Amino acid sequence: MDMHYEVFEAGNVALQGGATLRDCKLAYKTYGALNSDASNVIVYPTWYSGQHYDNEWLIGNGMALDPAKYFIIVPNMLGNGLSSSPSNTPAPYDKARFPRTTLYDNVKLQHRLITEKFGIQKIKLVVGWSMGAQQTFQWGSLYPSMVERIAPFCGSAKTAPHNFVFLEGVKAALTNDEAWKNGWYDTPPTKGLRGVGRVYAGWGLSQPFYMQELWRSMGYSSLEDFLVAFWEGFFLPKDANNLLAMLWTWQNGDISANKIYNGDFAKALAAITAKAVVMPGEMDLYFPVEDNKREVAQMPNAVCRPIPGVWGHFAGGGANLTDTKYIDNQLKELLTMQI
């Protein structure tokens, strides 16, 4: 886990929602080196509550995302605690006043980093899990001439109604804790954070995962041990306002919700000319395979390749070697395809 990272100082950024994020910061980490013609660039955005080091399970020597071959840029999403977020933005836009940010806001900011800081004109691959997958779709749609390949896994180009409802449960768990104080807490709403873990536990993994007691393979001694030590433990260190900020971004995820596509989702998908391998988790409960199949049908160069198995959404989280190997093999194949 490499906690070291760089910060792109973006200045005053006018957001889609109308607010201006002053002194906006985009935290990022790079792996490998840019080659002489800048043709080896991979962009790998972060996911809901994740930070750059949480993406490192898919980066390594001999893997598709090999730092010996590629220049891999991992930008941290707005609201994740490292880039501009409720937890680190000064008043008056601090805490509960942090402005709404969208997939579009995130990807426009990442584009600035990649072009202004590194002078990059072509991206070999954009890849991401979950909300990282949503940003991947947005990259392909906003910058089709720049992005050669995309590989979104366990995520969609538009948040489905059922997915929205799941997130309402997460939101309720947090905001019903008295300690939350409408976002103006001084001590963390730990009951709410533990509650988020419990809500997530039923959604992040499939019914057969629990039936087969696969949590034992992760080192947990009982179901309750898994719920407390893994799930509650996963969310307790995270900032509640940050979680709510990113949750809003996720609930409103739609790659066509901008002035380029004006809500025409089919048009936004059709604009993704990149070679695309879309990998839903076969048993993902909130990004189901059907959603991706509908999207892929409207993308000119895309295939849908579900990740087999019972790990649900966490097929994409680096939690088991079988699914990681599947994703890695798909990425290796995609990276060798001629454009």
C-alpha cells in the first residue's frame, strides 16, 4: 500500500451543478514511466470510497497493467478524501456544504491533469471497477478520439433505478445516526458507518457466496465475524460526508447528463468508438449483466464478457485470485488488439 501521491492544482473549477470549487485539488498516483511517444498511457480511476492504493491489486509485473511497460495514472475521485472532498475543503464549502460533483466533473478534471500536466494526446486504455467503471464509460464517451480502449468492470454507464434504491439504504443508515447532525458532526457517526457496512454486506456479494461460506477463504471465522471485522471495519475509517458526496455522484451517474449529449443516452453510448471489453460480475446484485448487455448493444466496438462465479460485485475488488486472473487475461487480450 503506497500512501504517497501527487496533487494536481486545478485552480477554480466551475462544476456542472453551478458551484465553483475554488483551489480544486486532484490527487493522483502514477506507476511506470511515460515512453518517448507517449503511447503507453493507461488511466485507472478510483471507485466508491476507494483511494489510489486500493487499485494496486490489478497493477504489477507480468500483469496486464505492468508498470514496466505502461504509464499508469490513477486519479482519485472527487469526494474520496484525497482529492477535493467534504473532509478537506475549507469553509464555506466544507462538510455538508461541499458541492455536488458528477461523473462529467470528474472526467473533465482528469482530462486536464492528463493533457496539462503530462501533455498526453492518446490513451491506450481506460479501465475501472464500479464507480471507476462509470468514469471509464464517461471517458470513452467524452473523448472518443483520444481513448483507444476501455474496460469497465462491475459498473454501468448509467445508474439503474434498482441501484439507486440500494444506495438509498446506504444513505439512510448514515443519516439516521443522531451523531451525523445533518453533516455538521465533530465526531464520526460510527453507528451509521457500521450500518452502512451491514447494508453493503447483503448487496456486495451474492446469495451463493454466503451459502458456500466463502468468507472463510478470506480469513473470517464466522458470519458475524465477517460482518463486523470485514464490513463494519471497511466503512468505519471513512468520512460520512465523503461517502454521501460520492453516493450522490453514483446515484446521478449518467454519461449523457451533460451539454454534449443533453440526456440522449443512446447517443452517448454510440459515441464510444474505443475497443471495449465490458465485464459485469455474473452475480452482481446492483450492476447486473443485463444492464451492461443493453449498453454494449449500442456501442460500436464493444463486447460483454461477464466475470463468472459467485463473488457478485466484489468479483472486481481483488478479493479472490480467480476473478482477478479473469480480468487480467481480458485486459491482456484487449491491450494487444490493433486499433
